[in-house]
Amino acid sequence: MILLNGKSTSEALKNELKEKVDQRRAAGKKIPHLAAVLVGNDGASLTYVGSKVRSCEKIGFQSTLIHLEETISEMELLQQIDQLNQDESLDGYIVQLPLPKHINEEKILLAIDPNKDVDGFHPSNFGRMALEMDAFIPATPFGIIEMLERYQIETSGKHCVVVGRSHIVGRPISILMSQKGTAGNATVTLAHSRTKDLKALTLQADIIVMALGIPEFLKADMVKEGVVVIDVGITRVTDTSHPKGYVIRGDVDFDGVAAKASAITPVPGGVGPMTIAMLLKNTLLACERRD
Amino acid sequence: MILLNGKSTSEALKNELKEKVDQRRAAGKKIPHLAAVLVGNDGASLTYVGSKVRSCEKIGFQSTLIHLEETISEMELLQQIDQLNQDESLDGYIVQLPLPKHINEEKILLAIDPNKDVDGFHPSNFGRMALEMDAFIPATPFGIIEMLERYQIETSGKHCVVVGRSHIVGRPISILMSQKGTAGNATVTLAHSRTKDLKALTLQADIIVMALGIPEFLKADMVKEGVVVIDVGITRVTDTSHPKGYVIRGDVDFDGVAAKASAITPVPGGVGPMTIAMLLKNTLLACERRD
């Protein structure tokens, strides 16, 4: 069984990115610059954004954190977005979700310049991706593709079952894996909350991508021998025996499923670390586009 | 067995559109105006565009045919596109494909104002559709959804196998049918040229959408009893016994499959007629958006 190690893979990728930054610096080229917009003080969002900024620093990117008050109006945030669009020093930026309820997320998303949309959430990028044009690919599915490629997991002609149809994971990975190209050409089934007899589907799957958000949902009796399992789930589960009071669980009953799998991502340390690395990769791509 | 009659369904839809146009006229509102750009003299393209223009006239739309020389340069065509984007009298327009080889289709496509892109081929529209925002949906998949709705075919929780991953049919219908909404919520498998053991998949399907372009590919022994079959294929097959020298065949061996199906589209007279009707519907939507 191969453990698809997102921690070491993302470190390798970040080292490659760092080398490219060093080369750019030596050549007198622009250093990639990522900004992150954070509204309010949600704990998880603070953690994610902090981690993104630290990763930028580690590989030599320039980074800017724009931390705004919870009470900012939609209009003020749109003005901020407009400034970021016009800021020539900036290659890309992200707006950390979720936003406070009084702000329309779709409106904010649509205001982001697609050329700086390194999260790949703007419909213009999403459409370009789906139509196989050059595009920023959302970081999580991009990270899954990167990991499948680096571990040379054969996908062509394989039956891949994706569980979950979210805009940021299930939908884009189902598109990417059924397109032509490496880590593509799979026959992809997209399953979701309305799917009947999911077990009958997952039992047929050569590859399963779990992006449901229900801890330990996928059990050993739902998969066949030799399956490849990608677990995108990250849920905090209360555990009083643990110092933090919780543990992180994926969508997969790891021990049971790992015993039958030919390859599997752990949680934590699987898809998660890849996501930040791919955001950095998108930022470098955005910077290179402007050379 | 229900014959999913695209001819009568599209006539009903066009009558509804005509009524709306009459109401708009009576209210002193703008009449929908569609333009079609045709480059060169390809026989099939002439037929398609002619049919689109005639359909416009029948329901009271204004229509404009812009017929350009085969030898037009890419730059000149881009200038034409720019004029159409700026033409305030126009609600929407289409550029008939294929274009001559010296013209980059992607470049032309990207130049179309997404607000006038009633074919729904611009990545901005495609992305909006995939992200469940308000969008122009490409006419063929939109026509399939419309027909499934009008015949009240249950799709929620059903397993739908889409065969073919083209940007204009297979990909968008696989997205639409797996989204929330009427004619949605299906578990969708997207199969294509690299799929292994297609028969094992189609035998499981409650609904099959064939968009492969291989005449009479789907045989009776590949489907289960009660299947719903949507045939998007339109291929001219040589037939010297026929006055025209050819007959039109779909991707489905109709007689054999119809005997097992609970509902099926014929070819011709199925999905084909729906496509033009949906282009007209998109044009009305474009006009209404500007009210």
C-alpha cells in the first residue's frame, strides 16, 4: 500500500517553487506577490490565512495580509477589491471565505480580476478550465491532480467515483479527471447527497475521491481490493482524551479502507498540505504570465 | 414507451415564445433581435444558419444574417465581432462553427460579449453555468433539460450515463443533470473514448445520453428494461435507395433500443429541433435582461 504523502509532496513542490523564485531574483525579474483578504476574526479563517502568508514567506514570495473589520460594508469591500485589481505590484490575491452574512459572496467573487484570481473561483476561470483553456485551477482539485501525477497513479480508462458536488472540490475534480491529459481520461461518476445506493458505485470504483464532509463515512466494505482513495474531508471531531479537545478526521475510515487500498491519502497530511502549495503555484503562474 | 417528440415539443415552445414576443410588441417593448455570422459557404452551415433565421422570422424575432467571405482575415472578423458587441439593437448573436482554418476559433469565441453569447460557448457563461449562477446555457444540453422537464422524466437519484465529453454537449449536460433543480440531481457518469467496458456502465443506467457521433452505436443488449434514452447523434449515412443519397442516423439503434426503453428520442425529430428553439429562448432571455 502506498501512502500518498501530501506533506512531503507539498514540501518537494514548495522547494521547486522556491528555486524558481531564487532564479527569478537572480535574473532581476519580479518576485511573486500574493495578497490575502481576511474579513473578521473567525478562528479557522485566521489559521488558514496565517498559514498561507507564512508559506509565502518560506519560499521567498512577497505577501500582504489585508485584515478588515467584521463590520466592513459590502461597498467598502468592493472598493478594496478594486484597489487590489489595480495594484500593479500584486500578481494574485484571495478573499478568504466565508464572508460575514451581510456581504454577498457572489458579488465579491465576480469583482475579482480573473487574471489575479489565483483561487480559481471566478466563473471565467472555472469556464476556461472546463473548456480546456489555460486557467487558474482551484487549489484543492489542482493539488489532487498534482499528487496523482507525482505518484504516477494511472487514471486513464479507470472508473473514478467522486463523492460530493461542491463548487470548490467535487465539481472541478470530476471535470479535470475526465478531461484529456495526465491524471485525466478517467470515466468519472459524480455522486452526491441524492445518489441512491452509493455503496454499489464505490464498490466498482478504481479511484474514489471523498469530498463529502462526513467523518469516516467510507468504510472498508464499500471499496474493492486495490482501490486508490483520495480523502478531501477535514472535520474536527470532539475527543476529550486529546489535549486540543478534538481530532481531525477525514471522510474515510482510514484503518479499514487502507487495508484494502493500493494507495490512500492520510488525514491530516494528505490533500490539505497540497492545497496551500497549489495556491503558491498559481501565484507563480500569475507572475510568469506577466513577464 | 413514450416517444420524446422534439418536433412537437419545440413547436409548443416556439409558440410560447411567439406569444411572449406578441405581448412585448403590444406593450411597446423591444423585439428580440438575433444575428448570425456565417463565414464561407459550407453546405451544412448554410442549412443550419438558414434554419435559425427562418425560425426567428416565424416567431416574430428580428434577425440579421451576416454572411462573410471565406477569405476574411481574423482581424476583420474580430472587427465585425466588435461591431456586434457594440450594436445596441442586437440582443444576441452566434458565430456559426466551424470557421475557416486560418481563423483561431478560440480567439473569436473569447471576443464575443458574454451578455450577447446566446450560444453559451464563452467560458464566462460556461463557468457561470457550472457554478449554478444565472447564465446562457448551450442550446443542445438546454434542449435536453427542457424536454426532460416537459415530459416529466424523473431524474433525481437516477443513474445517468452520458457518452461523449464534447464541450457543447457531453460536458455541459453531465454538469446540468448532476446539479440541483428539475431534470437535475442525477448521479451522472461521463463516459468517453477512453472508457473501458462501456456496456457494463450503460447496462446500469436509468438514463442514457448518447453524444458520440457514431451511428447506431448503442444496441439493445447494452441497455436495461425501462431505460430513458436521449440521442444527440446526427450522422449522414450513405443510402443509395434514398432520393437524397443518404439518411440521418443517431447514435442509437432505434428499433432495438426502443423495444426496451420507457422513453426515447427519435432521430431526426428528437434533440435536433429542440436546439434551435433553445437558441431562440436564450435570445428572448437576453432581450428581457436588458428591459
